[in-house]
Amino acid sequence: MTKSPDFLNWQENELHKSISRFPERKEKFTNHGGGEINRLYIPEHIDDHYTDDIGFPGRYPFTRGVQPSMYRGRLWTMRQYAGFSTAAESNKRFRYLLDHGTTGLSIAFDLPTQIGYDSDHSMSTGEVGKVGVAIDSLADMETLFDAIPLDKVSTSMTINSPAAMLLAMYVAVAEKQGASADKIKGTIQNDILKEYVARGTYIFPPKPSLRLITNIFQWCGEQTPSFNTISISGYHIREAGSTAVQEVAFTLANGITYVQAALDAGLELDHFARRLSFFFNASSDLLEEVAKYRAARRLWARIMKVRFGAKNPTSWMLRFHTQTAGSSLAAQQIDNNIVRVTIQALAAVLGGTQSLHTNSRDEALSLPTEESVRTALRTQQVIAHESGVAETVDPLAGSYYVEQLTNKIEQEASALISKIEDNGGVVRCIEEGFIQRQIENSAYEYQQEIERGERIIVGVNKFEIEEETKPPLLRVDPRVEDDQVARLREVKANRNSDQVEKCLNTLKAAATGDTNLMPPIIAAVKEYATLGEICDVLRSVFGEYREGC
Amino acid sequence: MSNTTYRVLIGKPGLDGHDRGAKFIARALRDNGFEVIYTGIRRSPEEIAAAAVQEDVAAVGLSSLSGAHIRLFPAVVECLRKAGAGDIPVIGGGVIPDEDITLLKEKGVEAIFTPGTPVDQIIAAFTAACSKHHETRNA
Amino acid sequence: MAHTSLTSLLDGLAKQDPRAIGRAISIVEDNGPEADAILLSLDRDLVKNTTVLGITGPPGAGKSTLTSQIISTCRSRGERVGIIAIDPTSPLSGGAILGDRIRMMRHSLDRDVIVRSMATRGRLGGLCGAAGAAVRIMAGAGCQRIIIETVGVGQSEMDIIRLADITALVMAPGLGDDIQAMKAGLLEVADLLVINKADMAGAETLFMDMEAVAHERADKSNRPIAVCRTVASEGKGVEELLAEIAALENQHRASGEHDRRRSRSYDLEVLDWAMEMMRPHILQKIQKDSGERWGDPKLQAANILKQMKVDHDKIS
């Protein structure tokens, strides 16, 4: 980069004079991950070709967004992740959210559901209904969506290993409501690869897991054209402590792996690619986050068009959901969290997200109360209607800093993806622990900066106060577990067990072969086979994945 | 010549897969001279206690962010007792409300740490617990 | 039982109580006051009859996963198994993360599998002694087979492997330079070569390379050492590997090689303990010496040893 005479002149005169009188706060300013931030960005920092690198919204390479007029047409979907205790309790919360202007549902399942254990399994002890709603069988799913019309509402489900089973239940409930499969809208997370590196709700080893995923791609391609078949998630990778660059790199590398798996299974690229969606984190480094979303969008467009040769522009688009960073919330002076969430949500909107979840102020302490969930939703509404940022497309484009950072993140993420591929690809890198180690090192470094006081977290390692009053917390009644187990027994007692057994045997035979598993799974859930029973059948054929193996 | 290297076990009971905190503590303990056995995620209280006994650690650290601490932490204490290792102190960490802390301590958990606690304080608690354990077992 | 008294500890040990076994290993590792009594109490025949298998290889080769599969196979044959998993101590802090346990957690509820993680603790000597003692305690507690697993990098790990009756060197494709670096040292001590992750690209090339090495290293009877293929993550090739090991073991027992190795290992442990016990005394003498420190260190060392010979009785 050659610097203009004007710049050098400014540096010699104004800048040096000023710094000698008022020294800068730090010797070096950095993003998380150690990337140095310059004092000033100038036109010489960016050598973009406008049409090729930045371009127009709704047009390749989509740096400025996936729709031509972005939020001037329709605002992002305000989608609050919720769900706890029993299906009936969660159903009440969903109806509350819909009444207050939520435009899409997002369901949290409890850990036993996410790992395919029934509520009466020994490993479910203490976990039933805790971080989400407990679903053991179709009966629970019917209660969960009672009086919520599934042909009208769009539903996102955070479910991965047993995504096929929960999707099957959703389809079955819709059918009972009179809505055919092609009417349902929503997303299943269905992203197993990030579970191995960051979130931990895996059941089966990578190979059969990828088969289940491609089975879903294929089945949904034919039956549920409006349903997003996967949400390739960087969110949890970032929560586990990665840098922004690692979040982009590992997420897109996972995306590449899914695309390749689907191609290997004989699926047609432009048919399934348009139903791929993404999910990113919104942390507090506002401008880095905006650059991150823009970089991810451009890099994915290039991967899909150049590398895979997708023809349909929809296949090149990276559409994404965003959630504000749960790990950034402090247990101290919790009202500060509202401010953090505002900055993070603003980053997501300035970065062109398609949907957004804002965390609640009390989530570092427990599940959010109804009041704090409402404030979180209101935060989005203030940004949408009062801040003015939604009135023009990609308002930060052309900022020397943001454009330079967009380029930098794209380049570094691209280099990291190449490194993964040189090391045998994502699955191999997971098995070797390469990705986990990278995340772990970043997390350790970040936490050390906080411990050493080099990174300030307001109210945690600086500006602390003695807090006396504690906010009201939402507690899950411990009796929920017993009630859920009782309900499970009742379902088992009242179903046709011969039919259940027959369905499970058919599923086992299908799993041993190579046909699509969706039809036998749907047949089984309709007979009220439990999630645990279905997963156990597959465990017996596929085996189980364990950490470090 | 007797050696005073402290051995501790860091475990994640239950189904919670958020291991950022547990891994951070494991590394921080390592960097402060501890020998740390890490069990990995998704372990039952029985497995954690059995490993702690075989490895003869001076303290066990548990982490859970899913809200299952109220059942799982006391279960580990109980399993240790059953294995004749009730003398091994158990320290817990996670998103844990105040009233639960009292309850957990009543059930034999030595100390509880919540998010935002400086790591030095946590290491000091492990050092104190290990030192006390070494003293009593060598008495 | 918490085994606060020596009697209760020895009693627990005789009853194969896991708590007592764990305590006993610590006491010996830390060179505690009850160490001698513990070691004296062990059944020598059990120690003699056990088989000690060394598993070593570069990081990422899949040693712990393979070990875990070997445990499963041995357990299905009804054998009681002990595992000593060694990880390096951080030279900066003196601490260590003992991470092999993660891969063996699935055996934690099996009372017939005893896993013990051990750090190298940066001791010049002492590791062989401590690990050797752990082998004896596990053998005394009824383990018919004991596996010592270690990353084959440093000198102390190399020594450790000499405690084993049979040593398998585990490799995997794609580890490149690590294997090159390892060739000189570890290939010398290995009795068996294992190509793990044999279903991966590059496994065949590695296999052929290792076959060549195996021929170079043909034993006295001109029989090349075996190269086995495994896919530890799926349990493939483990039976065959164990069959190779058993054949080798029978051969060693028949030819007297087994006894030769045991006595060599015995000598090594004795040396190790002796050095460990001498160390504080020598250190004390060095520190006591108030003389100026610009003479010749080697001559001073000889001087100290001469003095210690005079004071021989005081060394215990």
C-alpha cells in the first residue's frame, strides 16, 4: 500500500504533535484473536473492485446483502428462542410471544431430547425440562403446538442429532391440524459437525450422521419445499471461544462438507443448496461483527459459484439467523446486559441478518423471566423502528475500516479453510481434535486477557459494585421430571405396541441398508414410538460417538 | 522426600456440552502446577467418582451449565462416599442461583463458583481443598 | 474406606479395593513413608506372571483409542487389566493435563479395569521407578495384563517403555515428520509396528515403508518384526494385533528373552530409585558447601562422592 503525500504530511504534523501531548491508551489495539487495528483507515487500505467485490445487494457476491432492498421491504424475523419444562408450559410461552409481536417461533429442547434419551433414561436425571422443553413422543409435540396453526407460523427447531425424528413429529402434528407437508415453514438446525467441536449433543459417529442429514435434504426437497433443511451454525463455535475468523472458517468448512456429502449421495446441487441456511453469533465488537457477516456472505457465494459450480443465484446466497452472544452476558449488574444485547443486535442488523434472537438480561443467572424476554424483544423493535438503521441497505459499506476488515476476515477464513482441507477435511480434523484445539486456545487466550485485566468487562473486572438485591429468577419446578416420566409411561401404555415394534423393525432394516430413513421414522413417530426408542434402534446399527475417539 | 504435587479431576456430569469453563479451569490449574485429569463431557456421577478414586485425586471439580447441578453435584458426593472416598472434596461451578449454593453446601459440596469469579480465587480454593485433604489423609 | 491407617490400606489392597489401589500408587509415586510396606506386601508370583505391554507413538496416532479397544478385547476374555497412561509435565508450571483418561471413560465402571494417569513430573530419574511400582501394585492387585501408554518423544518416555515386556509402536498416515523423527529412537525398541487408521488415504504407503523398516530390523532369527493394521475407532484388527503379541510373548518366554528383559528392567528400576534416593543427599551437600563457586564443577562432584563414601552409612 502506498500512502499519499497528504497522509504522510498529516502523520508528520497533526498526528505526531497530538500523540506527543496525549499518548494513546494502549501500545497496540487488537480484535479478539490478536489482529491489530490501525489508528486510521484510508482509501489506500482497500483495493476492492466495486462490482466484483462489493457489488449490489441481491446480486453476486452478495457482500451488501441477499435482497435488493433489504429491510425497506420486510424487516428481519424477530425470532425469540424459547422453551422449558413441559410442552404445556412452553405452549403458553409461545402464545405469549406471538401475542407480543414475535414473528417466528424458535424452540429450545431439553438436553435428553437433544441427545435422544427419553425422560426416564438414567442419564436424563436432573436434566428433564431444564434448558428447553422435554419431548418424548408425538403426544408431547401435539401439546406443544396446541392452537398454534403450523401452516401460518414459521418454526425454528434447535435440534441436531435427532433432527429427523423431531421434523417427523412436526410434520405429523401439521398433518393432524390439516396442513400438508408442503405448507410448513421453518428451519431445523440439523448441523451435527459443530456438535462434535462445540456443543456436544452428538449421538452417532460422523458418517451415519451425515447420511441422516442428506436423507433429510432429499426428503425435504421433495416434500417440504419451504423448510430450511439445515442451519449451519457458527454461533456455538463462537460461544465455545473461537475468534470471528474461526467462526466464519469452521462454519463454512462445515457447509462445504454438507454440500459434498449431498453431492456424493447423488443429490442435485441447485435443488438442495437453496434450502441451506446459516446461523451466526453477534458479539460486542460491533464493527468486526458487521465485517464478519459481509465477509461470510461473499466467501460463501464464491465457494458455491466458483468451487461447486452452482448455477442458480439462490444457491450462492448465504441467508442467516443471528443470536446475540450468550457468553458475553454477565451475572453482575445484569441490566448492563441490555446494553450489550443492543450493541450486538445492532451489529446483526447492520450486517444484514434475516432473523434475530436477542438474549435476555438475566440469562447468566437462569432461564429468562417473561419480563426480561419482553425487554429483549423490545430491543429489536427499537432498532427496527427508531434507530433508522433499517431505512437504507448496508449502511456501513464504504467505511474504510469495515471494508478493509471484511477483506481481511474473508482472506484469513479462506486460508484457514484451506488448512483444514490440507489436513484431510473437517471430519478428519474433528477426529484429530485440530478444530477443538484451535477453539480452546482462542478461548484460553481471551479469558487470560480478562483475568490479567487487559480486556475490560464492565461490572465484572472493572466498575464493580456490591449488589444486594437479586433479581427474580425463573425456576423450573423439580416435579417436572416426575410428571414428564409419568406422561411417558401413560403414552407407552396407551399405544399399539405391536405396531410400534413393527415400525421399529422396519426402521432397523432401513438403517442397515441405504434407503432414505425419513419415511420409516415418520411411520414410527405416528405410532407414538418414543424418541429414545427410535434413537436406540439407530444406535444399535450406527454405534455411538464419544469424545476423543 | 515427599512430593506435594496436587492431583485433581475436572468432570462434567450430566448432558451439558458447554465445556469452555471446565477446559479453562483445567488449563489454569495446569498452569498453576496441578496435575489435572479431565473426564470430558456427558459423564454420569458414578463414572466421575470411579475415575476420581482410581486416580486418587485430592479434589474433584464439577461444571454444569444446564441447571442439573442440584441433582448431579450431590450425586457425585454420594458416589464418592459409597466408594470410601467421601474425604475427597468436591468443588462446583456453573450458572447456579444463591439459594442452590446453600443447598449444595448442605449436601457436602465444598465450594461453588459462579460466572465472573476471578480464576485466582478458584485456584486458591482448589489449593486450599487439596492441601487440607493431603494433611488429613497423611495424618 | 478412606484407608487412613497402613493396616487398613494393606487390607484394602489385598481385597483389590479400588480406593486402596489408587492410594497405594500415589504413596509410592510421592515416595511417602508407607511406600516400602506397600511394596513388600505385594504377591511376587502375580507380579512375575503378568504381561506388560508398552504402547507408544506420536501424538494423533490413536494410541488411547487403540488401548481402549485392547481393554475391551481383554475384558471379553475375562482378563483383569491395568493401564498406566503417561503424559508430559509442563516444564513451565510443573503441572500437567492428563488427557488419555477421556478415551477410557467407558471402562470406568468396570471394576476389573484400573486406569492410572501419571505425569512425567520432569524428574531426571524416578519416572521408571514410579511407573514400575505402579505396574507391581496393579499386578499385585490381580491385573493379568498391564498396558503402559506413552507419547514416544522424550528420553524419559523412551526409558519407560523399557519396563514393558513387549512394545508396540503405533503410527497413522498423515503424521509425516513426526514419524521421520521417531524412526531413529523408537523403531529401535519396538517389537511390533502398528499402522492405525488403516482405512485412511496414505495408509498403504506407510505400511510399505514400515515393512521395509521391519525387514531392516529383522531379529536374530532373521524373522522380520510384524507390521499390523488396525482401525482402532472401529475395533478392526485388534484381535489380530493381540494374537501377534501373544505369539511374540510365547516366543520370548521360551527363548529366555522375557527373563532377560525383566532383569534389565529390574536393574533400570533399581538404578532409578537409587538415583532418586541419592539426589536429595547430594543436593544437600552441594548447598552446604560454602566455598566459592569458580572451581571445576566436575572435580567438585567427584569430591562430594568421595565424601559420601565415607559417610556411606548415613545414606538410607
